Amino acid sequence: MTFFSCFDQQGKVIARCQTHQEIEVLRRMGRPIAEVREMKNEEAVVCSLTGSPSEFNQDY
């Protein structure tokens, strides 16, 4: 399973998403996504153990 971290202009993580469609929804909602990086496998495991990445996205 692939997860993505979305960053703002200052390099702060503002969202974690599982699909590119989720990223586009956040952009349409006005989130200032400046960069998207695919998470490493060891980072993605944490998302799958703690719940859905959308739980991190407080705007969803």
C-alpha cells in the first residue's frame, strides 16, 4: 500500500493521503500543498497500523 505526505511551502507536513485523488481533493479545498512525497515503506506501516491516512487530514 502506498501513502503520500503532503507538505506546505515551509516543509511542514499538512496531510497524509493514500491516493492521488485524495491529494487533488485537498488542493481543490484550498490546502497549500507545495510538495508531495511518497512515504517510505517503514513510514507507511505506521499509517496502516494507526488507521486511515484520512484521519490525519482534519479537513476531511
